[in-house]
Amino acid sequence: MNEINIVTMKTEREARRVSEFFLSEQSFDDQHHTPGEIEHFRNKPLESLGLPTHQHWYVENEEGDIVGAISVTENEHKTGGYLWDYIVVRKDYRKRGIANRLYETLLNFVKSQNGRYILTYTCDLQEYSTIRRIFQERGFEHIGSYPDYYYEGEGRMAFLKKL
């Protein structure tokens, strides 16, 4: 994969493909999804179509398979706060700059919308240490934790970046 081409999800077909990627075994390292996460992966890409402040982007390999995806949406107050929901890169395509390019696309979009901040979150388990490091390297500050949020023993950590 020589060139990283970021695609903005625009069609129902693309939304179904992004959903399938989120739900695939090749996406997230931790496959122990909550019922709410499964519902989110199945429905949010399609629901976001036509909503200008809820975007999904993805990257394909030469065969046309999705190998990375990211999403962001303005929060319910619609005052310039954005929620970065997910970023995932297929395991065999990591360390090639795909996550960086997806994040740059998300950040540029939020800035173009005059966003004030980006809020994101992750699990506090060891399997999520890489994404926590990525957040902090990009200027996100750990602003709080919710113990036992996902399951008993699996807390949620919130991170914020002011723009």
C-alpha cells in the first residue's frame, strides 16, 4: 500500500461496508463489545449519512478492502464540541501512517466547522494503552474516568483536546 487515500463515507453501500469493518474480527483488538457498541457499529454509519456534522472516513487497500476507519460527530448541544467515536486500523496495516492520516482528516474537519474541542474516550484495560498514548501524543488531556463503565472491571477514560 503505497498511497493512503482517505475516503469520505457518502453512500448507503459505503456505510454498510464501514459497519461490517467495525464488526469484523480484523478491526478492534478487543472483540468483547458491549451490546451498545454492537448497535452503534451496525447503525451509526448509516444514520450519519446526510448529517453534515457527523462524518466517517475510511481507507481501502489495493483490493478495495477497508483497512482503516474513523468517525466524529458534533455533540448534542451543537455549540462546537465534537465527539471522536472510533478509530481502527486493520492489524496487518498498522504502523503505516493510516491512523495518523485518518486523525489529521478528522482534526481538519472539526477545525473547518469551527469546533471548540474534541472529546474522546477509551477503555482503561491494558489492551488500550496504545490508543491512550496516541491521544496524549496528539495533545489530548485525560480529564476523567468512569469505573466499571463497559463491564465490571472495565472502566472508561475520557480525553479532551481544546482547539
